[in-house]
Amino acid sequence: MEKLLLMMSALQRENELDLDDIQRRQALTPVLAGSPHGVVYLIGPERAPVGYVSIGFGWSMQCGGLSGIVDEIFVRPAVRGRGIATEALTRLAKALKEAGLTALHLEVGADNDRARHLFERAHFKRRDNHHLMSRAF
């Protein structure tokens, strides 16, 4: 868990999110305990992961059933640009489809061309005339 928390902290610093260690631990603990609402996959070997992907699950009438949202994806800066994230997303999408997911969604910043290209390489497509909107509590 500690390695994962360190990577989560690094990602959130990069994205200027202001979660603290307690909030990260509160978000991660139920998922690692088997919550059906989300999952975290390590990228690379368990002893020395180079990144992670977290996914939240929900039900989508528009997509015809169980869907997922890539909430976070992180690859350590030292190994970025090698196709690791693209491969992870591609393999993960295939496995989740085989497990019954009908769609996998994600959010990308409008000015984040590098991430958008990564997601396009992993076969994600923009939904024209759709914008993700959120209400935080």
C-alpha cells in the first residue's frame, strides 16, 4: 500500500490536487479491501511497480450495463514515453471487456495534448458535444 500511496501523491502533486495522506488512504483502503465500486491495478512488477491505474465502476444505461471510469493513471516520470501506459490501458480494456464491462471512460484536460495522444493510441475517442461535469461533495 505504501508504494501505491507514494505514486498517488506524486500524480496528485503533478496535477495540483490537494489531497493529503489521510484522504488518499481513506480513498484507497476500501478498494484494496475488495470494494466492488473500484479497483487499482499496478503497472509493472509488484515489488517495484512503475505505475498504477485506478478505475471506478458504475452502471450506464447509455452503454448498456456496467461501465468504468479511469480515475487515475500514473507512470513514473523516469520511464514515461516508452508505451507503458498505452500497453497497460490496452490490456486492461481487453480484460475488462472480457469481464463484462460495456465501456471504459476517462477524462483528459483540454490543453493536455500528450495525455490525449496517449489515450487515442489506446483507442479512446472523444465524444463530440459531451463534456464531463462534476459536483463535488
